[in-house]
Amino acid sequence: MAISTTIKSIQDIMRKDVGVDGDAQRIGQLVWMLFLKIFDDREQEWEMFNEDYRSPIPEPLRWRRWAADPEGMTGDELKEFVDTMLFPGLQQLQARGDDYRGVVIRNVFEDAYNYMKSGQLMRQVINKLQDGVNFNKASERHELGDMYEQILKDLQSAGNSGEFYTPRAVTRFMVDRVDPKLSESVMDPACGTGGFLTCTIDHKRKHYVTTPEDEQTLQRTIHGVEKKPLPHLLATTNLILHGIEVPDQVKHDNTLARPLISWGPKERVDVIVANPPFGGMEEDGIETNFPQAFRTRETADLFMTLFIHLLKDGGRAAVVLPDGFLFGEGMKTRLKEKLLTECNLHTIVRLPNGVFNPYTGIKTNLLFFTKGRPTEAVWYYEHPYPEGVKNYSKTRPMKVEEFQTEIDWWGDESDGFATRQETQQAWRVPIEEIQARHYNLDIKNPYQGEQVSHDPDELLAQYAQQQAEIQELRDQLKEILGDALSHTSQDLTNQEAPHQEEEQA
């Protein structure tokens, strides 16, 4: 049975359970179980290659002991075991020497929750997972990655949980352009479900990993922080699926809760790739961790201040931000001035509407910058819809191939992007013009006139509007002509009257 079919049948079983309410809870329930199953599969691998391997999980709590037997405990016994033994036991695990696997598991279960009320239905779910998922089979490992991607997309549709998912086409393009080298440290301080981190792992493996030592170097260079429990659990599982053995470098924390000044030189990183949550407000007091000039409760702005601070000299960043950041004033103006003074903001890719559909229709931009020298000019690239596409949707998402035109145009930062040309999609704006605009970066494409729409509803609305305007003009003309004619007839009457008087005389 295909893994995707297994997952679908598991979600159908969960729908019968009165304790599980909605997609987000179903996914949370599925993922902690999936995590334990995958971890058990990995342990079998580690035991095979290392006879000294000792599990961080106490024997009675290991998946193979309580879950793997399809005839094992069920009903109330299973429910009580999970609630009173499994969760409390996993929430108390510690590191053993320099083996942090126990800490990873504890962090995952710190805020996980068993929503299921029926032990019988839970046993059905466990059996489906046991039969349908085997992480140690190479053929299934790839399929499991694809299936996990689908879980993340499902989560995007589960209301406000959508902020955790950035379309894969966008993450792949951004990572490709900042091109993290093998030993460069890469951080996503608002990592959600780990999309940028897993893209970075794939990128480094494809371009730079050739030996087992290279792989060990890679494992040490990936860092993320996520404050919400469900995406943190999803990110940890995602990294295990991508072959990170001990993903203790994904912390369950709020990066903004630390005073900016406390991030020391040793914590600076080479590359930041991120899609900070925008539109959100931080709780009272968080802004006091930042210098007076950059205090705000708007999450994305605080993260941007942090990104600039966290980059090493020469460090590179790619960040998703909404249009509001580009044209915003007040604190945003000071932040943009800081960005353009301390970093070279060399490229802004303006994305069309709907890239984040169905979660949000907000227009977004990809900002690429390098710390260490001021901006002399910003290049803009307006990303067009593909031929015949009017909007993106859940069934018609953006594809990574669409970015090939940007990649062909991009050039090289080492020569100041000397090969870049202005085109119908690309234009260059010198820093003097941006300063004259008080750092308003919302600069429209000078080569695009009014966009021509072929949407029938829009065209009909325009037609109706034009008809109304024409009718109004007709009415005005009638009025003017009416006035003119009445004045003319009045003048004629006035002229005729003296003639009549003369004749009478």
C-alpha cells in the first residue's frame, strides 16, 4: 500500500475519534506517532552499525515494545499507557554524555498532546503506521519525504497554521541564490516546519558533500528556532526524514525573547534564509529586547532587525517580506535605512499575487542582501505569472522552474552583478533615488504600463463602468445643449420684439 494511502486511511480513522477536532489536531496526533515510528526505524539502523548503541528511551517506552505488535495492548489499557506512562516518561529524558537524542525527544514531547479518546481507534492507527511506513527501505524513504510534504500542505489549509509553510518553489530558489557552502553555518530563526533548513541540506548534499566527513560537517551547520509546539515537532521530524541524525539544533524557543545585545560574535552565522511571520504582534515586553529606535510589536520587523545583527560580516540573507515592509514608514523607515547602510540590498524579487494561496493573498517580496558594505543600488525583478496563468491556487501552485529566468539573469555578486541588464521585468534604482523617497522601497516597474486583464468578470465590470460614464456624459451633453438651445430661443425672442414694435410705430 502506498504511504500516502496509509496516511489518508489513518486520518479517516482519526475522524471517528471524538477527541480529535480539525485538521491541525489530526496532524499533531499523526506526527508524534510518526516521529516515534521513524525514530525506532533509525534505531534499528544505528544498532546494526554500532553494537555499543544504547537507546535514550527506556525499554518499556520504545515503539517496538508497546506499539509494534498488532495484537498488543488496546482500548483503555493503551490509552492509559500513552497518557500516564509514555508521555510523562518521554518528557523527562536527558542527554547522555554528548548524545543529545534524549533532549531532542523530550523537546518534541514537551508540548505534544494525545488528542485521541478511544484506545481501540488508536490501536488501528498504530497498526496502519507499523504496516505502512518503513523508513529503512530506500524506496519508501523518498516516498515518505513526499508524503510529509503533503502533510505540511494540508496544514497550510488548516486555518491559521498556514504560516508554517513556505511554498517549496520559493524556498528552493532562495537557497539556490544564497548558495550556502559546505562549512557555512545556516540559520532560520523562525523555522516553522523546517522547509528552508531541509532545502539547505538538499542543496549542500547535491553540490558539496562527497565524503562521510563532509556529511558530518553538514550535520553541524544547520540551525533553527521555532516557538510554536506543532511546527517544532514537524521540523524535528522533517530533519530526521532528511537524514539529520540528532536534530538538536532545532530549538523550541522564541528567538525574539532574547535581548539583541546578548547575541555575541560566536553566535553570528554565514547565511540566513527565512520567512518570518508577518502581520503578527509579539506579546508585551518583547520589544524591549531591541534598541529604542527599532522597537515595535510587529513580528516581521523585529526579525529583520535580528537578521541584520546575526549575520557575520560578509554573511548573506534571503528573506520573504510583505509589500507593507517596502512602503511602511516610522520605525520601518529607520529599519530600512539601517538595512541599506549596513548591508548591500542588491536584489528584490517582487512576487505576483497568490504565491501563498490559499493561506493569504498578501503580495510578497524576496529580499537578498549581504552584510558589510552599504547599498549603492537595488535591482528589482518582477516575477511574472507563467503563460496562461492568472493566479496560483492549491491545485496550481508556483513551480520552481518558473524562476529560471531570474537565475539566467542573476549574474555574480563578486563583480557587482556586472552582467545584469534592464529588461521588461528588471530595473535598477540607485541609492540616491531611494534616499530621496525616504527609503520607500515600493518602486513599480517602469517598463510595465497598465496591466491588461483578460478576466471576464473584471472586463464586464469595466464595461459596465464605462457604460455608466458614457451615460453620464450623454446626460451632461443633453443638459448643456438644452441650456444652449433655451438661451438661443430666448435671444431670438428678444431680437424679434423690437422689430415688431418698429412695424407697429
